[in-house]
Amino acid sequence: MGLHGISKSTLSRLPVYLEYLKSLPEGGPPNISATIIASALGLGEVQVRKDLASVSTAGKPKIGYLIRDLISELESFLGYDNLNSALIVGVGKLGRALLEYDGFARYGIEIIAGFDLAVTSEQDAMDEKNRKPIYPMSKLPGFCRENAVKIGVIAVPAAAAQQVCDQMIKSGILAILNFAPTHLVTPENILVRNENIAVSLAMLSDHLAQQLQEK
């Protein structure tokens, strides 16, 4: 199970609902139904109703949800209204780009430091753009403890990802965003979100091929 006892699959869909609601044009209807949300996102209506019921009890028959209130409830449930500290392991090109990206704040996340095997204990590198510290892996447990960090981002090669994951968990990390193209083995209480760029590109390529065949 994931956050607040709901399933990980439900938890993965809640940010999708939130992004959709935030994308609705201003000046539109103040209310929205689960039916409309399901249709817009290509999901089952029953599934959407069940997912939203884990966050809000304000939905009413024939009226739906007040969009403003539902957005607020989703943000509060997901912790977007409270900035959570996170760290990233692996500061190569991808890792450094993520370290420099300031858009995570809108999702209640702030990456406050990076860790890398290439950084020695004698010298702590500093991100040039945001001046965020980059530490050696040996400092990971203490940093997590001192800064109450519970979210970790993995941006290392696939061969090193499981070892990094294990180190994160031992250091108190409870939620992991994994950019390494590999499956991570974790305890049931650890939430892992995989962002496999290679798989996503393959899916896009396959979709494009199908579209071209149909023409």
C-alpha cells in the first residue's frame, strides 16, 4: 500500500487528476464530474470515482466536485502544499539537469543536495547554477537523518541502481523516483516510481509506426 493506506496504482493516478484539473481554462464551469474527468483522461469512470473517494467526500450526484476545492484536497493529500526535501544520487548530465530544475517545487518537492561516488570526502562539489551541495555517498545516512529527507532520486547507470536503492532505504528514504532502466527490489513499504526514458521512447516509436501504417 502507498500513502495513507491507498494502493500505489491509485496514488500514481492522483497527480494526473490534479494536472488535468489545473489545466482547465479559467472562466469555465466551477464544477466537474467524475464522468468528464474519466473521459478526458481515457480512464474508467468507476475507477476515477474510487480514486477521488480516497481524497474527497465532496462529490455530489448530478453536481460533481467543485474544481477549486478538489484541487486543494488533492494538493493537500499529496503533500504539494508542504515542501518536502529530496536528494539525488548520480550527478552526471541527467542528474545535474534534475538538480538544477526548479519545477519540482510545484509538486511539493525540493531537491536540496546531490550525491555521487566521484565526489571525495575531502572536497564537496557545488552545483554551479543553484549552488546546491554535492556530497560523497559516505555522507548519505547522516544527511538524511539531519535533514529528515524521505525522498530520493536515482540517476545512476542500471548496474549501480540497486545498490544505491539499498543505501537509500538504509538511510531512511521511503519514496524513490528511479531514472535507471532497471527494476528495483524494495520492501513493501517503499514507494518506487520508475521513469524509464528508453521504454517511453520505444512506446512513442511503436505508436508512431502504427499511425503511419493506418494512413
